[in-house]
Amino acid sequence: MANLSFLTSLAPDNCELFGEFPVRVFKLPNLRHLNVEYNQGLTGYMPELNRSSLLMSLRLGYTRIFVNLRSITKLDLLQELDAPACNFSEGLVPASLCNLRQVTYLDISANKFGGPIPDSLANLTQLTHLLLQKNQFTGPIPPWLGNLTRLTHLNLDRNKLNSSIPKSLSNVMNLQRLHLYENRLSGTVEFHMFLKLHNLKELLLGYNNLYLLIELRTMNVTIPQFRSLGLGSCNLRGFPDFLRYQENLQWLGLHGNKICGQVPKWIWNASTETLKYIDMSSNMQFGELPIPSPNVEYYQISNNLLTGQVSPLICSLRQLQLLDLSNNRLSGTLPQCLGNFSNGLQVLNLGNNSFHGILPQTYTTASRSNLRMIDVSHNQLQGQLPRSLANCVMLEFMVLSRNKFNDVFPLWLGTLPRLKFLAMDHNEFYDVIGKPQKNHHFLELHFLDLSYNNFTGEFPLEYIFSGNGMRISLNQPTYMKAVIFVYIYYGSITSIIDPYSSTITHKGVERYFPKI
């Protein structure tokens, strides 16, 4: 490729390429557009470039190509620099970046840049996209951002920015996306400041310590039609009334506020055709479990004060991928349809309620199952484990702790090729654990807790853990009457809830682990 001297555009992005990228490609005399992003096995380095380069668009994100940012700032014609997760050599963003006067798209997210957002960026007046998320920037959000009037996308998520939100941002009339999620912002913010931004579609303010004031009822104002709205941890005490007039919402985050009372019925009349994700966890909502509109895919309402039974209407949510009702006061039996959801459902968390009866008995066929996590711990469930759980071939994480399950050890779970975490403690499981069949060897299992049950006999350690590469075991005898077994794998489990969390008993002490 380095010999293709007339080449103007090269874009093998997201092609699973690996190995060293030919360094001479960067110096092709006519190259204007280079895009190799999302090839995580691609290595190499970017050489020193001179001002004769014709590069206008450079996309190197999510590769392992080492980039010298000071070299890039010599490219007079560069308009797009897309370089997230590129392991830049500098700890601070160099002031020379202001030389890119023609750049309209700048993405240096997911690197390790620190210090204040440099004032030199104020000279990049042509910017439409400024993406600085997932770095370590500190200090306040600079007010001069309000002078970048061409901006349509501003993302400062997941940094360490403090102070409040400057009012000057309301001057950026073209802004469509404003992401300030997960920083250290504080102070009082009037929601009215965002109403000038008529094009605003995404506003994410969650996981800060802001006091958001929303007083719109008596005001004759036009409210933007949001697509994504994240108002988590904004010290709200009630549901924002303007939500009833939203028609295009897809993503709504209200978690971690102080919202008290019952969920108003009108909230399900807003954006009924578009709403896919709703998170109302960690509030003070009481009453019966509200059932959202049928198109919802992610429904989180954990850590509230909900009571009563789960309505059979939940069976109408055929698009569900995540359902988290944990840490409430719900009771009654579980709707049997929760098992049939597993063709699309990936995460089912019902822990720490007062459910009784048996688990749903029918789980979908192995060719369609996507269920990866099920947590029904700290309830009053009983009976045998449904054998159809063996159809959930994607299952990684199963927590059955502190119930009244009465069954022999489920050796048949050993057929699940991805099962990593199995907690069965504090139940009524019984009998001798036999040697598993040849194809029942728990090949990926790294955590097993069988404590506080009625098992007897010798534990077949060498059979159940025969295929595992990494485990930590307590140095104890392997007789079931005498030992608590704990196997812990320190790593990451990729899923739509990442990481999984659990409460683990170690030496008689319970401890909550937010990450396994």
C-alpha cells in the first residue's frame, strides 16, 4: 500500500486487522483521508509529518498505533482528527493544537490527558464536534466554550471537572448534543438556560452533584424535543412536568434523585413509540410497580420502596433486554412469562425483595437465548431449579443466594459454556454431589459458593473445576460438612451490565462487591 502513490483515501476501518501498520502509508503524497479505527490489533507509530502533507481527515481511534500529537498540529489542511484511545505521548494537551485552524471535528477522548481544558482550544473557531470525554481534565468548564458558536456536539463526560455549568453555553445555538455526565460539577443550574438551544437533542447531566431547578409551568416557553435526557443525581424531588410533552424520547435517566411518591401515569403517555431506556433507580418511589410502554428495552427501577405484586402486564414488554427490580419491597409470585423473555432478555435482577413460589419454569430454546445474568437472591423462592435453564447458553452470572430452593446440586448447569459465577449459598440444597458427566464440566466457572446448605459427602473438585485456568480457593479440606467454598476470578465480564455485582460471604462476613 505504501507504493500506491496516487492513493487519496484509505479506509479499512473495523476490519479486524492486526500487526504493524506500514509507517510509509502516512507519507503517501496524495493521501487526504485515512481511517483505520476499530482495529484493536493494529500496532505501529505515526511518523513525523511535514506541512506538505495533504491529510484532511485522520481517524486512528481504538488501535494501538502510537500517535505524536505535536506532529499532527503541523497539518495545515487537517479538518477531522478522530483519535480516541490512541495512547498519546503527552500528558497535557499541547498548546500547539491551536494551529489546526481548519479543524471541524476533534475527538481525543479516552486518552490520559489531564489538567485544565487548555485555553488554546478557544482558537479552533470552526469546530462543530469537540469530544473530550473519558480523560482526566480538571478545573471548571471554560466559559469560552460559549464562543464556539458552530459547535453541534460537545462531550465532556467522565472527567474530573468541577464548579458549575457556565451560562455562556446557552449561546451555542447550534448545539445538538451536550454531554457533561460523570464529573464533579456542583452548584445550582436553572433548566431555563437550555431552552434557548432549540436544536438540543441530547442533554446528559447525571452523576454530578448539581441542583437542577425546573420551573416551567407558569412560563410560556418552547421546550426542545429531546432524544436522550439524563438528569440523574440532580437533586430532583419530583418528576419534571415538561416530560409529558416529550414525543421523541428514547433514553431517560432519573436515577439517584430524591423523587418521592408514585410514578405518574402520564409519563407512559410521553414518547410511547420511541422510549427504549428508562432508569428511575435509587429514588424514594412507592406504590405498585409501574409498567412502562411496550417498546421499552431497558427498565431499571431498583433501590426504591415499591410494594405489591408484579402485574401480569409486564408480559407485554416483549422487547425487554434488561429488567432490574432489585432492592424494593415487592412480593407475590413471579410471572411465568419472565422465562419466555430470555430470547431477548440479557439481564434479570430481582434480588432483595420478598418474592415467593417457584422460578419461571420455561426458558427459551438454546438457539435463541440471550440471558447472561440472573439474580434472584434474598427472596423466599423455593422448589427445584427449572431444568430449562440449561437452554440459556449465554448465561454467565447466576445468583440464587438466601432463598429456600430445595434440590440436588444442578450438575446439568455444567453444560453452560459461559457460566462464570454461581452462588447457591443459604438454601436447602442437599445430597451428595456426584461426578459430572463428560460434557458437564463447568469449563468457565470461577466462582462457586455452596455454603449453608445440606450437602454431604466429598466435593468432586477435580471434576467440576477441571477446565479452569485461574482460580483462588481457600486452603481447607474438601468435605461438604466442614467448609465454605469460595472461588473468585478477578477480571471483567462483558455485558450490558458491566461489571456484575454481588454480596459475598467470606469467613462468615457478608460484603457487597460492586465489581466482580
